[in-house]
Amino acid sequence: MKPLIYLALLIVISSCKQNEKKSIDPVTDKSWSQDSIRNYFKDSISHRNINGRMGQGDSLNDFDKFSKYILAHIKAKNITDPFILGFDENYIDTTKIDTSKKWLRISVNPVFRTPYCLILEKTGNTSTLTLKMTDGRGGYESGFLNFVSLQQTEDSFYLSISKSLHQLKFWDLKEDTTCGRGFDGENWTFEAIENGKYNIQTRWHPLRCGDSTTKELAKLCIQLRYVSQFKDYLQVRAGVTKKEIDDAYPDK
């Protein structure tokens, strides 16, 4: 009797796998260019509740499946984060780090509010600061990029931020275990590349929760946010008062 039970279980398991394979293959058998990945994400995932997860989407409309089947060739530590595609940014493949790159990216995912991303890069003698915002509801949907602002200054600006990162020993940082996570808060993700080294760290509500290093990282974000004029742009876009912006995006 037992062999029959085992055989039945194997048939059920095999059938489930075949059904999953059948539901995925028709969409994944084509070649996915960067443009097709971007367009599919924008049209089918970016504005779904929780980006299609937990039953809010089916097949590749669920970002977890999309990440597993379509982005599997990218060896990035945050490949399961839909907000990177929401900002129309690239994941950092840790097997292909550019040794000449000097770069910092901070993406902020605040629940129910506008997600934003700050990218600072040194190219030659120039520092370029880029501010990006999406039309999503942070935490519940990434939305997709609908605002970009770019500023260029002398390379001394990047060098001053880089000096702070080195003082914080950013490239050796690990998880901050002094702070747990809560509900409906904020996730701030810090990524940096310099001298062929890369690190990525995510902190929950770093202005209010975490050790001294976490709080200093948060201050760097506030500094870049100020220089980018984030609040001014957001106030115009949202049509709300400065106080409302300050309350929603505190500086300390």
C-alpha cells in the first residue's frame, strides 16, 4: 500500500511542477532585453499592490516570480527589491564590479509616501547628483519613475561624501542589530562602489532607530536630499505646504 501512496505523491508533485512550468514558460521563452524588462515591469507590476506579491498578481505579475525567472542572470544582493526597477535604475551585479566606478546610491521607501532615490557619482573632475522620484506608494507599490533632477558640481562634493563613508568604514559595515523593524515605517538602502569594493546596507527608520553609525549614514542622506532640493520639488509636485512636507520627511 505504501508504494502506491508514494507513487501518488510523486504524481501530484510532478503535476504541480509541470503546471508551474507551463504557466511560466510561455512568457519566459523569449529574449528579455533591458527595455523589455523595464517595460514589462512598468506596465504589469509597478502599480500593483505590493508589486503583485502575496496573491496580488499571478505568473510574472508577481515580482517574486519576475525576479526569479527574468532577473536570475543578475547576481545582485537586492535582486528581490522592486524599487530599483521602479526608479528605472540598474541592479549591481556583484560579479561585474567596475573598478573605476566611484558611486553612491541611497533609495528611500517610506510607506504611503513618495519613494525617492539619490545617486552621487564622480566622473573625471565632476560630481553628479541625481534625484529620482516615482508615482508609487512607498511600501505598498513601487510605482515608476516620473521625476528626475540632475546637478553637476566639482568633484570635491563627491570626495567629501566619500570621506565620510570611509570614516564610517562603510565597505566593512554589516547589519545593525541594535534596531528591530516595525510596521509602516521606512526602509533606507545605502549602496556604494569605490576602488572595486561594493557594499549594500538597508536600515529601518535610520534617523530614529539604530546605532551611531546608522544615524550618521542617515545624515549623509539628509545632506544629499537638501542639496538635491528634494523637498522643494516635492512640494510643487504634491501641492502641499512646507510644514506638511517637513512632517512627512523629517530631517532628524
